[in-house]
Amino acid sequence: LFWLRLFEFKLYPVLLCYRRSATYCSPVGLQSTLMATTPLLEQSADSGSPMQPPYPLKDLDDNQDKLLKGLSSEEAARMTKLYGLNEVPEKKEPLWKMFLRQFVGPMQIMIEVAALLCLSIQNWPDFVIIIILLMTNGIIGFVEEKSAQTSLDALKAGLQKKMPVKRDGTFEVIPVQQVVPGDILFMRGGDIIPADCYYLSGDPCQCDEAALTGESLPVKVPRKDESGKPYSGRRMWSGSILKVGECEAVVSHTGVNTMIGEAAKAIQEASSKELGALEGKIIDAAKVLIGITVLVVVLLFFYMYTVQDVPLPDVLEMSLSLVIASVPVALPMVMKVTLSIGAKEMADEGGIVTHLTALEEIASMKVLCSDKTGTLTTAQMTVYYDNSCRCYNAFTPEQVLEFASIASNEANKDDPIDSAVLQAYCESVGADSIDAAVAARKQRYKLEKDGFVGFNAVVKRTSAIVKNLEGRTYFCAKGMVDVILKTDPKDEGKHQWEVEHYATMSQDVHQADFTLGVSGFKTLGVCVRVDDGPFKFAGILPIMDPPRHDTKRTIAKIKKSNVAVKMITGDHHNIGKELARQIDLGTDIRTPDCLKPQSDSAFHIGARDETILHADGFAKVKPLDKHEVIAVLQRKGMVVGMTGDGVNDAPALAKAQIGIAVHGATDAARSAGDIVLTRDGLSPIYTAIQISRRIFKRLKSYVIYRICISVQVVFFLACLALVYDLRFKALYIILLALFHDLQIVTIAYDKQVASPFPETPTVMGLLMQSYAMGILMFMETMGLIAFGYTFMSDTFRASYEA
């Protein structure tokens, strides 16, 4: 038993440490701590709203110079007292409480009752054995958690991130945990924004908010304010990535007061993981067994003490034997050993299990909800230059793509549109790399001095002037279709134009643009001018975040395992619908409107629930909408899995019975998930389903065997005492129970074939199988006692007659 526990001690702390340490692995140290379970910081005792910044928003225009001075050390200290550190304080469990918790539970309590019975009859050998067994389990469990906590603290100390912050008029690099509202941050491309802030000065920037909103394309900062939301165009959210540009920004909110504080609250409400489906049913079945045993002990005690006049010490020892026989002492240990072996197998297949009960739950999973961006898709924009490309004025798709590549900046590899265009151009010409393709093109088209005009949020286009080998000058531009058709002189762009035959061309192009939009594509317009000729609209390049190469095949396998798959994305409805069609997911993709019942009546709520149950997916949803979908499916009795990669997925990952953070997920998603994939794509999920269903069969076989043995032994001992006035020493029963567990633990390596259907354990099912077999075995044993003398050896006959 000790060595089995030691095996668990070696493997399980690593898994536990990984799960807990993921909470602190955020590149900025903030996304992680927002996943903690501390209540959101309140502005006052009576208000649950986030605290507001220490400056009015109008200062972004009126007192920008004052804001750019930053804070003094004294002001920063005052803000720290007012707002706290840029993190959520960790609430640690006291060590004494952690230690005592190892001795609470139905199994542990029954063992403790057995120890008290030994103590009452002064049966010291049995008492010592039981205490050693109890303390061994408790101490090793405590050491497991303590070791994980120690590793976590060391990891947390080594992962502190820093950023330039203006203090006392100069920039100094400080830990991001010390950032407070009013601080001035200096950020450059590649930095993860550590707090909610407002853009003040610098280059036009692009922020990747895919982890927060699911939107594939970066947003421009600064940009036009949203209607009714002043200064929203300068907003930069905590957890997003600054992809392009350098800027200075003023911090407005930190810690749980940031935008993802709402997500943190949802995670807080959902983060207390319940027992696994199988584990809960097993414990319920064990409780029934213990309850029946207690009833048998009471009846036996009364009968032996009052009717048979058996001495009290003998009655207590017999009761002790029955109590020990009824308790599957090693059941929790065997379950964890089996799950740990499964977790190791899962790790070899590309998935790290951070919550062992997830391996039980996946066997029962009936619905898998998946995020789109980065999960079903590659999270990399792809330009299509096949038949889906719309060409005009006798240009070919290859020519349209080449003109677009001329108007792209190969040096700006962080720009998703330029990178996608250049990658497509590289593939179209068969070059080994983008650099090789661009170098070959530059041999034919020479860029004029100051001929390239880059993108900015106002003009919404890029352009380039080049000259070919024949000396002809080409003006190429790409951008939003409307802008490429006709520029707006008010945008102060360097080049202004209107394409030839604008009136008729505009109608045709807008119709084609609409059609592509319905098909789920984003679009890029391209125009060209040769020498002093007219500006001609060359064509429309469709752009899409394509599905991963194995997504369609994996979804088919998962569906074949009788697990429904639903897509939940924050992207546009048409994009989600087209992707669902490409991967054979289904085309019944709904919008958030269907998630709200028309009224609070039971009829409308039931209709809403049925819609969610039968839909193939949902688009344009917010993080809490995903949370609501999971909750509705769970109320319908479904065991739900959820995959995701961003902060916007974290609440749903925590709410689902099985949260799966895909490869490359943010720390927030990893901390909220139960399984972290280490390989691209969803294929490890199908593998996890197969492994889990095999584990389920192994554990179910063990539980049925162990309970039926307990039933046999309890009934057998009671019958011997009541009918034959015979008794066993408690020590023999302890050894018998341990030997039963030790010889069956090899079932963790048993060869099993995964079921084609989700496994749904029931207490009644476990009890009926185990009790039927246990009672049958009890009757066989009693038959041997009663009639064995007729066919057994002379020794047995002599002992029977004695």
C-alpha cells in the first residue's frame, strides 16, 4: 500500500503543480492572477463596480501634457494603497487546515471509527495497523499538496515580468505588479499590455485582441470612437498584445478592475471543481455499502450482546471486523493510481492533465463546445487567389495578387494582412520563402523613391509606385474595398483617386463583396494604374482564417464516438457559418439573440434551452454568453467539454466539466482548463476520449469487484456470528481487505476496448451489479460451509464436526 501511494506521490504532485503553476505563468503576471478566486475589488462597501481611474477622461485631450509626466514615487505609493497591486491577492490555506483535510471523508471516517473500536477494546496490534494506514494516507496526501505549493512559490518568484514606467519624470523598468492607475507605460511591438490603458502618443498601433474577443484581425489604435463611447478608440485592453508600433499610454485600471475582471468573477464562481462523474457515483455507492454495514453492525451488536450473551469485548471486536470489511480502504488510492497512469498515457499523446477527474469526465462527455479562432482554425489569415478571387478589367487572380504584394511591406512581418498577402504570393510563384519571392519580384519591379505609403487607421490603405524593366510606371494599392474604389479627400492620404467607370464598377464590386462576406470571407480590394492611365479596379482578394488541416477529420471521429460538437465563437456569423460548412460541423449557427428567452416563463426558457441543445454553434458571442451555453447544457443533464485558447474562453473552460486549453493558449485559459494540449489541433481530444473510456472500464471493474467482495465478507461474517456463533480476528480482516486491493491494482494496466458511446455511471447500476455478484458469492461461501463436509477432505469434516 505504501509503495502504491509513493507511486502516486511521485507523479501526481507534478500534475497538481502544473495546474497551479499555470495560474502564475502569465507573460505579464496579470492574466494569471485574474484567475484567482478573490472577490473583485470594490470601489466602496456598497458598490460592486470597478474603481475608476484617478483622472477624468477629458484629460486625455485637455491635459495630455500633464498626464504624460507620469506619477511621482509618493503619488505611486498613494495609488498603491488606494488601488492595490496590479494583481489579485492569493488566498492560501493554512498548513494545519490542509493537514486535517486529509482525514475528512467517508472512507477516512470509517477507518477512524475502526481505530476507536480497537482503542475501546484495547486491541493494540490492530489499532497500530489501522493508525499507520490512516496516517500514511494522510501524510502523503499532505506532502503532495505542500510540495506542489512550494514548487508554485518558486515558480512564481522566477516569473516576475517588468516594463518601462515613467516615475519621477523618467522611465524606469519595474515589475508590472507595481503598475498603478495614472502610470505612463512605454510599450513596443510584441509587448503584452499589463493593464487597461489609454493611448496618448506614439506610432499608429495595432493590438491583437484575439485572446480577449476571438477576433482574428488586430484592431487599430488610435481609431474612431464607437458611438456613444468617447475615447473608446484609444482604449488598450489588459492581456492583448501590441503587434505593431511604439507608444506611450496612461493606465486606467489594474488588477480585477480591468476588462477581464468580469471574466475573473465568472471563473471565481465556476472554479470550484466538483467530483468527477465516476468518482461521485463510486463514493455514493460506497456510502450505501457503509450504511448497510452500519445497520448490520447494530443488529449484530444487539443480537450477540442481548440474545447470545457474548462478552462486550468480543462483540466490539466482531463489530470492528465488519466495519473494516465494509470500507474499501484503498479505493481513493487505486483510483488516483489508475488516473495517474492514464494521465501519463495522455501526456505521451499530446495532452497534460491538470485535473485528474477530467479523465473520468471525458468518458461521460456528451457535448464538446469548441472555440473557433486558434482552436478549429489556424489563427493565421490566408489569402485565396483561386476561383473565389473576383477579378475585373481582364486581370487574372495571379496579377491581382502580385499587385497586392507590391503594395505590401515585407519588413512588417507582424502585420497580419501584409504577411498573408506575401505568403500567398510566395506560394503562387513557387518560391522557397517570402524573402525569395520578394527578391525575385524586385528584379522586375523597382520601388520608386518614397514610393511606398504604409497603412494607418485613417486612410485604411497601402500603396506603392514601382517601375518595371520596360520603364513603365505602376501604381498599386490595396485596402478596404470602399476606399480602393474611391478615396476620401478628407482623409489627407498622399494619393487620391476614383476608379474608372466608378458608378457601374461600384455596383458590381459591392455585390461581389457582399457575396464573399456571406460566405464568411473578409475582403481586400486592389487597384492599379499604369503610367498616366486611369485607375483600374483589379479585383477582390478573399481572406479567411482557415481551418486546421486535421479539424474536419478529428470532428468526424469525435462525432463517431457519439459526442456532439458545437462551435462557440465571438467572430461574425457568416464567418462562423462558412467555417462550420467547411469542417462538416453543421450550418445551424445561431447568434446571441437566441440565448435570451423572450420572457421568464417556463415555456420560453424551455424553448431557449432546446434551441441551445440542438444548435450546431453560436457566433458573435461574448465570454459570458459562452458561460451561459455551458450552464444550459449542464442543466439539460449533459457532461460538457469546452476547448479554447484565450482569456475570453476562460470562464467557459472553468464552468465546463472538462476544460481543454489548446496548444498555444494563454495562461488564463491554461489555468482555467483541466487538460492542456501540447500539440496543434484537436486530435489529442479524440485520443483523450478513447483513453478515458478505457480508464472508466478499468475503474468500474475494480469498484464492482471491491464492493461485491465487501458485500460477501460482511454478510459472511454476520452469518457466521448469528448462525454458527463463530468469529474472526480483526487483524485477519484487515489483511484480507488489503490483499484484495493489492492484487486488483494491476487492473490499472488492464487491456480494455473503448466504448463507442459515452459512459454514464449510475449508483443503482453499480449497486445492482456489485450486490448481485456479492450476494451470489456469499451464498456460494455459505453453501461451502453448510455442505462442504459432504465432499471435502477428512480434515474439513473433522473441523466442521468440532
